[in-house]
Amino acid sequence: ATPPTSTGATDTVIAAGALTVSVDSSSPKASVLLDAAQTTTPTLAVFRLASSNAEALDLDSFKITDDGSDAAVDAYHFQAYEKNGTTKLGSEVVVAGGATATAYFVDGAVTVPANDYILMKVTGVLADIDTSASDNESTVQVTVAADNTDVLTTGLASGTAVAGGGSTNYDATTHTVFQSYPTFAWVENSSAANGTLTNASKQLIGKLKITANGASDISFLSGSTSEIIFQFAQVESDDDDTAVAVATFEDELGTTLDTANITAGSGTVEATVNFSSSALTV
């Protein structure tokens, strides 16, 4: 028999791909978060996991560090999404809160396509300030460290473990946790028509609506560091424009909270209300 002169096909093993991690542009900006008494689970960070064009990568684990106050989060929720940000990949993984948290994924559940990317959203169950070590003004900052071991994947073609990292940490924005917080809005005043002021002893020039967001009251304490600063823009042209006006700040029941002198002259004048006469609770 004469052996064939042709050779068989040559197989080449694809080299392991590269994984890069970054904070995605959809990651939330710095914000005020309400504690667990509000039953909210806010998004803390969104990361982008991208694969090179060498091969698709299977996500094995994803580790974060909380560079804020460790006690502020009771549990982290990890959910992978396709790059559209709405189609889920695999199941949500819940990890107890702490200085670090690592989510592990079932083989094949979360794949980063070659030459493409997916998103990893990290949400949190916040601690209740009343019943935990978390305090008002505790902070949350989710970080993926640049040590090449926080995000681990395996190349689908090569079977080689691929670590994702870089030269700098991937810090999401810092959020601050409060039990409650106030928001402010002007409401239509009920002074004279067209807002015209006359030389009367006392006239209404504005109403400020203060809303307490959260499950707890908000108190502006008398004579403490609690304060609201108002700005008055005025143009004076009358003969008695050297007079000093007195602004009185009252609550809706007419209780005087503070007074401030509005100095004469055109321009912007500030008045600080530190509730020297009475405290205010919303």
C-alpha cells in the first residue's frame, strides 16, 4: 500500500483573550441615599466588562471593595446584563455587606462575547441607621481593585484563566446615606398684587416649602449648626434707600424662627437663619 502524501488539517489553539474592566457611563452620579427604613435597593455602581477579539470569556467571579463606610450596606446584589442594560445574564447573586464582597457565577451563566462587552450592576440593601452601626452621612463607594484578581474569567476557546485589571482602581462614585433629607421649593406667595411691596410694617415676600424625604422627621435645631441661607437681590432708588430692612422667618403657624437685617443698597445680600428664636421640625 502506498501511504497518502497529503497531510491532515492543522489545528491551532486560540491564545487567551484579554479582559478589561471600567466604570460604565451609566453608573449613577453621586447622590443621597435613604437607609433601609425606606425599603429601597439603589444602584450603587455599573461596571463594564470587555473582552478582546481573541475569544469570548466566561465570568467566574467578581469582587468589590467598599471604600466607604463598611456598615452602610447590609447586602450587595450582583446582576450581569447584556450591553443594552436590560437583558439579564444569569441569575442575581446576593453577598453579605462588608469591607469586601465576592460574587461567584455558575459556569456558562455569564459570558463576555469576543470583541464586545457586558455590564455588571451592583445594587445594595442599605442598613437601617436606627438599628445598626450605620450612621447618618455614612458613605458607599464601590471599587474594583487594580490587582488583576478582583474579576476572574476563563477563555472559552483556550480554557485559560484570564484576570481583569489595570493600572488604577475602578472607583464608582461615592454616595452618602441618610435617615432622611430635606428638599426645598418655592411656592407662590400671597403678597400684594404683582409682588409690590409698600411701606407697611410686615409683608409676605415668599414661602419656602421644605419636604422631609424619608421615614424620620428632620429638625433644624435652635442656635446650632442647622441653618438655611437666603439671598436677597435688590435694587434701591428711593430717597430712603439707606434704611435697613428686617426679614422675619416664620413657620406655617406664625412662630418666629429667626430674624435678619437686610442691609441697604443695591446688590445681593445674604441672610443666615440659624433658628436662634425657635427650632423647626419637618
